[in-house]
Amino acid sequence: MKRALLLLAAVQAALAAEGAQQFVSLGDFKLESGAEIRDCRIGYRTYGQLNRDKTNAILFPTWFTGTSKDLEQYFGAGPAKMIDTSSYFVIAADALANGVSSSPSNSAAQPRLKFPKVSIRDMVNTQRRLVTEVFGIKQLHAVAGISMGGMQAFEWAVSYPKAMERAIPIVGTPRLASTDLLLWTAEMRAIQEHRDYRGGNYDRPPDLQALSLIHAYALTTPRYRAERTSRDQFPAYLKEALGRNAGFDANDRIRQLEAMLAHDVAAPYNGSLARAAIEVRAAMLIIVAGRDHMVNSAPAIEFSKLIRTPAIVLEGDCGHLIFDCQSDGVVPKVTEFLRRGEPRKPLFDSLLK
């Protein structure tokens, strides 16, 4: 039965219009905690054409609270696009608990916080099945992601070292720094302590205005906001900031926050980032923001040193939003990295010689 469903998903994927929302059913999916997601479904969209040899595929997972639709702006033809879909086949994958893939908000069997806690590695494991079972892809050309998508790219590089030629985490991290733990814990407490949250069993969605403001403050540097929003403009900006992600389910947000708070690619290696780095076979392009207040750049820079590949550190006041407001420092580097004929030999290979 499971094989028939996967075959049907593969046929539907081949026939679907570019950018159409699609789903694959993975059945009861076992998580690394030992718990299961019943009737697990993963959402995704595709852009471009998969070549005959299946060697031009790029997986692009979603960021925190993001959906595959949100990623569409980065794919297409032309120098302004991060991924050229005239050359590459992009699979934009909806991460667990984003309200599209299986989540507390859409699970009939495990609604609300009956839905089990998930990890970044669980997200990656579902994507691995999507790539191999629906598309029959043995090795991806690349895995790329932004923010929490970048965390998934790091996890892919360590957990499935031979499954991709290249990994491109952008403002991601191999594990959270204490500043990240502080921010994401504050966001989680802002939900849990809201009077209308009621331990996840709310009658109406809690109006999480404090959370929205915490998130908005961390997105950029203080200078960026002060220079671009005058006192007179602040009421309009405030309205915009409060409206951002207003419709995202509170329990979905909790489960994704928990996943990020627990994220550490070194966890299976007694916390040794150096040991985790040895697993990496893919060439990596690590892009961070030196003044990122949302995802601290230090762990990613440390990881880049361990694999002997200098990180691209973009300074400036954009902070976490470098992929948008400093796109001229991101897009050309990604484009060049993807087009290289033979990726750089990873550290693991050099150690064997």
C-alpha cells in the first residue's frame, strides 16, 4: 500500500504544473525520539525540469514559519534569482509543523500538542524520503536553505554526507548559540504565557503581538531599523510588523521553536562539532551575517574552519535579512558555487590521503 501511494505521488509530481502545491504521504513516520507522526504528509513544490540523469536537483527547505510558496521568489531565470530554474530542478520542501506538512494544526489523529515534538533531523529525514522515493534521486546537486532552512542544510551535510554534492546554508547554524537560545526561548514563553493560549487548547488563536515585536526587533540591527523608520513612520511600521505571520498557528510555532532549540548536528558525536565536521563530504558554501541578531554567526564560522572552507561573512546593518537586503552579496556567490564543474574535495577526503 505504501509503495502504491509513493508511486502515485511520483506520477502526480511528474504531471503537476510548476509551482503547484503537492503532497506525499509517508505513512506513520517514526521520529528520532521514538514517537510517531501518524499518516505523515510532506508538502512540496517543484520548479524547472529534472534532467534525464537526475543530477540537477536542488532541495530547498523552508525557514521558521515559512512555506514552500514563500520560497518561490528565489527561483527563476535571470541574474536576480538565487536558483536558475532553466538549469536546475528545485524541490521546495515544507518542513514539519509549518501548517502545510503534517503539523499540530492539520493533524486529525494528533491535533494540537498531541502532535509529537519534532527535530531538525526529523525534518531532514522526511525530505530524504521525498527526494529518494518520489523522485528517485540518489544524489542531489545541492541542498540550500535560509535561516531554519540553513539549519536543515547543515543537518543534511552531516546526517546524509553522500546525498548531495554541495550544501549552502544561508544565515543558518550547525547548533544554536546562547543568544539564539535566549531569543527563541523568549518567543516560546511569549506564546505559552499568553492568557489565551491555555496550554495549546485555545478556543480562539491567541493574539501574539508581543511575540511579533520580539521577532521584528531581532530581524535586523537597531541601526537598520532606526535609519529606515522615522518616528513619524513608526505607526505604519508597527502595523506591518504586527501583521507579519499573524495567521501562523501557535502550536505549529511551538513545535518548530522546540526543533530549533534542540538543534545540534554534534549531538550524536558527544557534542563535538569537530567530530561532526569530519562526516561532511559535500562542498559547502556557508554564508552568514556578521551582525545577525536572530541566528548568531559564530557556530557557523567555527564549523567553516573545521571543514577548512572560509565562511562568507557579510557585514552591514541588514542583520538576518542579508538574503534580501544584501542579495547582491548572496546571489552571485550562490550562482557561482552551483555552476562549478567539480566541487572542492571535502576535509574527510583530504584526511585519508
